[in-house]
Amino acid sequence: MEEKTTITIKNKEQYERLIMEKDPVILYFSSLNCNVCQAVFPKLMMLVNDYSIPVAKINVDEQMEIAGQSLVFTVPTILIMYEGKEVLRESRFIDFSNIARTLEFIFCNNIQ
């Protein structure tokens, strides 16, 4: 099992390009000062390691406009985007079973 690399979003243009070009994509909103964020991210990466889906990290402290545009008001927040639309949102208390079910639906039902 190969470890997946993440994309670090540095600006709004990169974010918009990612949403348009990568389908599906996981957006991980976090903050450097958030201990929960630091604990949740490795669990997310272990879960998505078997899927061909990019994971983009967005630091809400640096990218406030993107967080606001995405209606992210708490961290960590995980969004799964498909066809440019949000299909799953998990915030604060992350339910990894919901993430797993959504990924199974996307990849096993040949939606992609």
C-alpha cells in the first residue's frame, strides 16, 4: 500500500482549478493550532489510501476566503466533492464510516 501525497492549496485559483480538474476530490480544512485536526488527518489518509482520490489540505488561517466560500466555520472539516458539487461534509466530530460509505458508493458503483 503506497502512501498518498496531499495537495496544499496556496490560493483561490489553485482551489478552483482543483475542483474543476479533479473528480472526485477530498478537501481537508484545518488549522495549525488545532490538535484535533492533527489527529484526524492521518486517520483520513489511512482510510482513503486504497482509493484513487486526491486529498487537498486547506489551512483556514491562511485561506480565509476559501473557507468562507465553502461555508467552513469549524475545523477539522472534510468535504468530498464530486462533479463540482459537495456530496459529503463532516465537521468537528468526524464520522469516518460516512466517509467510507461515500467513497464506496463513488468508486464501487462506477460513478467515476
